[in-house]
Amino acid sequence: MLIGTKNTIKHKIIMKQKTISLFLSLLPIIFTIAMIFTQIFLFNDFTPHIPLLLGIGIAGCIGFYLKKPWKDIEKGMFDVVSVVIPSVSILIIVGCTISIWIASGTVPTIIYFGLNLLSPKIFLAAAMILCSLISVSLGTSWGTTATIGLALMGIGEGFNIPMYWTAGAVVSGAFFGDKISPLSDTTNLAPAVTKTHIFDHIRNMLPTTIPSMLIALFIYVVAGFFVIDTSQVSFEKINLFTTALQTDFIINFWLLIPAVLVCVLAIKKVPALPSLFIGALSGALIAIGVQGYSVHELISYSFSGFKYTSNVPELFSLLN
């Protein structure tokens, strides 16, 4: 009898929860979006923290209005926070990994050999592949397009290639690399929210991303050989970039070991955090043993970013 009474009470609570109006459910979201728009467009302030905090306050007030216990409201907030903690942890170690890989020469080596493989006929296809490799290594599509993508736009201009072709190749490669990179913030956040494994998430995206990549690659190969006239070519910018990289870093294939390690561990389905830690540790050892950085410098770079000085603006933006 007691069990039946408890079930009846629980059923009534559930039914009561289902009667919450759609307006009250959407009110915190609408209010938060309105506050963010006001802050951005009216006050020209791009920090969303206060509107988000006020939105949480509105949601809490609605919870009190619906007579929800504070413990339930608090538990709901903490449950959401616990979902994103793994992604935040990965983003922290990603920042360290990127800085260390630049210091070790891993990222500069990828850029150097990618630029050396460029020729007018295969420029578009090579540019797309280079951007995808750098985007996978750094975990950022916007960072890739805004840095090495900008450099490739200049190189494409020297090759007499229309700007829209080069931009398409850059964006195609950068977004493909970002989508399958275990270092990407969005690639980590999606499985964290849906409570799935990051490498399962990446593997499930491959059936759509790889065919798209291959179709784009085919288009750029055809365009390079049969569509675009590359009779007037300038290699000045490529030589400028490669010379600067050789001057500032020791460049060789062995420096690709950290990136290869992370890829192998990803294939082996090793969790993201230990994989990235191993990649960062191997990069740190190379940075000390090959590039000559001190432990103190690497700790500083891991916390505040790599410090790089270059006379080439594009390389300065990409590696600093």
C-alpha cells in the first residue's frame, strides 16, 4: 500500500512537471539571447558572461516559481557543468600542446614541407591538403584560414590563380581538418554533451567528411591542370616563407613524431587526454633536445602561448 502511494505521488509530480508552459521554458533562453544582442550591438561589448549569468538567474527564479527545491536546481546546474568538464580539460591541454608543437618545430615542419610541395598545377589540391594537416594539428579551422590560409592566398596570387579558387581550397581543407581533429573544441564538445567517445564521434563523421574531401580534391586537381592558366608564376613568397622557417627552426622529418604519435593513439582509440599528454610530452622532449629550449621556457609557452618574432607577417600571425 505504501509503495503504491509513493508511486502515485511520483506520478503526480511528473505530470505536474509536464504542464510547465512552453513560454516559461523558453523565457531564460529568449532573455539571454536578447541580452547578448543588446550587449554586442548596442554597447559594442563581446563578452557574454554577464548575460549568461543573468539567464541562469532567470532560470533559477522560474524554478522557485514552480516550487522546485533548491537542491534539484543546484543538481541540474552541476550535472551540466560535469558534462563539459572533460572538454574544458582537453581544451586546456590542447593549448599547451599547440604551443609545444610550435616550439618543437612540428608545426613549422608541416608548413615547410607543405609549401615545398606546392607547384602551380597542383597548388589548389596541395593547399587544401596542407590546410587540413595544419587544422588537424592545431584543432582550429578559423586559426588555419586566418594565418596559413592568408599566406596561401598570397601564394595563389603569385601563381596567377583566381582568389575564389584559392579561398575555396583553403576553407575546404581547414574545415575538414578541424572536423576530424581530436584537438578541436567543437569536436570535443559534441561527444561530451551527447556522452559519447570522441574517437567514436570522429569515426562516425568520416562517411560524410571523407567523400566530401575527395570530391573537392578531384575538383581542385582538374581545375589546376585544365581550367586555370598558370603561365605567369612567382615563387617569391614561397621562398620567403621557407627561408624564414629554416632560419628560425631546425626542420626535419623526425620532428613530426609528436603528431604521428597522436594519430596512432587516436587509431588505437586511446582516450583523448592521455593521447594529447603523450603528444605534448614528446614535443617537449624534442623542443629541448633539438630546438634548444629550456624547461622554463616551455612551461611559460604552455601557459601563455609561444613567443615568436618574424619579419614575415603571415608566419608571425600563425606561430606567435
